[in-house]
Amino acid sequence: MPEPLKVLIVEDDPSVLLGCVQAFELEGMPVEGVPTAEAALERIAPGFPGVVISDIRLPGMDGMALLKALKQRDLSLPVLLITGHGDISLAVQAMKDGAYDFIEKPFSPERLVEVTRRALEQRRLSLEVTQLRRQLHNKLSIETRLIGCSPAIERIRVMIADLADTSANVLIHGETGSGKELVARCLHEASKRANRPFVALNCGGLTESLFESEVFGHEAYAFTGAKKRRIGKIEYAEGGTLFFDEIESMPLPQQVKLLRVLQERTLERLGSNTPIPIDCRIVAATKSDLKQLGESGAFRSDLYYRLNVVSLELPPLRERREDIPLLFEYFLLQAQLRYDRTPPQLDPEDQALLLSHDWPGNVRELRNVAERFALGIKSPLLPEEPSSSVPSLAQRVEDFERVLIAEAMRRHEGNLSRASEALNMPKTTLFDKIKKYRL
């Protein structure tokens, strides 16, 4: 359930301010009062969940200047102005400048609450519209980043959209090359943290001696060669997202320190005793079974459970073969633009190889194949395989059939009757094949 919207009152007269605050408190409406426009501006950011009521006559910045500043920050924020008897001309000008309404002194508490309720309702609707537009934008953005029409990829897109605006830690599990960092970036870019840093750290690429300085930072002269202060990755990711790739390769002593940071939400730079509060979302990725590693003592179980608030499983490419043609075409177009080359025509034999290849390197391997193909390196399209691993004709036919059925179901939005007509196949047969191919 969404939080109730609040009322922020700006009034320098203590008795008037108290009366206004009490009027809203008696109605059970969240309210806060401040004596200056400057204090109000410190509390208001774009998307402020509420409305502002301000006297026109204020010390320092007046109500008219506050209205202008607030409209520059958030054009849809309702601002009500309280006017004295001689301020009517100013109030009319304020309405032209975007004020929601004005209330002339003296006014009754009932009048103040009534006008404010209407303003709050308008604010609620505008925030809902903004949220819906952002969700639509995020959905479209995720679809252009995570390419595919398979049910598995659609589930991942839905989960990203649902999780993006939470601060829950996420653990992404998938094989090498399956797109774990891409999913982490989609989570970040679809969230409210998108305008803050996305910091990626490959735990397997750091020596144990450098890990603490790189992640937690250090003060000047904390150790030999440390001539100046260094801000660590966690601190640099303040307000944003910190992505730990290959988390399973993090040394055990450093796992203890990371766990402490996640529990206390503070860190201490190397060589310092001063705790620094942190606010960043943690996303970790692994190709290993961390729970199993925890049971064997190779990974801390308490850190695993701290990271695994939400788990995302990325399927390998061989388990979503219906996405291969679309992904290949996407990577081919990218490579064509990058290298300014016109690739050769993809013949049926190459298409069959694309669908039947096991793709041990997953999406990363497919991208490399598309780039080589764009450069004209057509033969062989795929790396040579031992003859024992060459798929049979029956397997190739099944792979091709699976792709055709998946594409027909996607094109007809899951409607079995229309898909069966398009494929010229009885509905019962199509249903059996959907179960067989786990579509």
C-alpha cells in the first residue's frame, strides 16, 4: 500500500504555523512545518510525495521566489500560497506562474484542509501517471536490452521490472557468458538509482592484498605506498548499485568484512576508525552453487543468505534455442554498423548449425560468431566440433521445429487456436509439442 502523501507548510509566524499543523493533525494527515523557504527547499526533491503550502511574506526568500524554485524542480508539484489582504495582485500573478491555488487570510481550518485535500488528490494522480510512464519506459528499455522471445527471458524481464525499484540484494546465477552483468545493469537502469553510479567489480580479478583497498578504500599512509586517500568501490557506489561479479572467488577473509558492511550499512577505510554510512544496492553474480560451496566451507553461508534475498536464474542459451535467430540478427546488425561491412547471406546450413550448436560460451559466444560472420569469416561459421558431438538430423529437425512453434506462439500472443492455424497443425498436436519442448 503506498505511503500517504504529506503536507509541508512554510510559515514564519509560529502561532499561525502551529494552528495549520494542528488542523492537519486533527484530520490524520501527515504534516510538517518549517519557518523559511530555504528550509523547505532542503526537504523537497523532484517527485516530492505531497504538496507545499507557503505564506507569500517570508523572511529571506519569499513565497513567490519559492514557487518559482519549486516549479523548476518539479513542474507538477502543487503549491498553495497564503496571502494577506493586500497581496491579491501577487496571488493572481502566482496563479499565472503555476500556483495550484491561494488562500486569503484570515481563513478557517476547514477551508485550508478542503483545498489541500484537492491538491493532494491531484498530486497523487500525477505521481501515479509518472510512475506508470516510468514503468512503461523501463519495460521497453529492458526489452531492447534483453533480447529474446522465450518464456524464460520474458520471466527475467518481468522480475527485473518488479525488483528494480526495491533495495533488495539480488543474486544472479548463470553460466559464463549468459549475460549476468547485463541483467545487473538493467536492474540499475530501471531503478530510482539510475542517475547514480553503477560500479562493477570482478572479484576474480583482484589479488587478496589489493582487495581491501579496492573495495573499502584507504587513508593516506595506511600502508607503504599509500600516498593519498583512496575512495573504495562501495563508497564510490553511494546512492547507486554495486555489482560483484564472480562473487564465489572472493577470499574468505574479505567475505567476513563484506558481511559486516552489509549488516551494519557502514564501512571503515583501511587506516581509519571512522565509520562511513553507505547506501548502495548490492547485486552479486556467480556461476557456482554458493549454497553448496557454503556447506563445504568454501564460501560463507551467512554471506550467501545475506546476498540471496532475491535470486535470478539465467538459463543457458541451449535451453532457449528459440532466441538464437533473434539474438544473432541483433548482434549481426550491431557488428554491421560497427565495422561498416555488409555480411554474406546466411544459408540454410548455417542456420541449422546456429540452432543445433550447444553454445558452451552462451550469448557471448553467439555475439563473437555474429561479429566474425559480419566480417566475412563465414567458413566455418561455428568452431569445429568432434564428430561425436555433431547433432543428428532428427535433433536438428526438432530444434528447428521448436523455434517455429515458439515464434508462432509469440506472434499470436499465446493463442493456441490461431497459432495452430498459422502452422497448419491440429491444436492437440501443437499442445503436445509445446509440452515436449517445454514452451
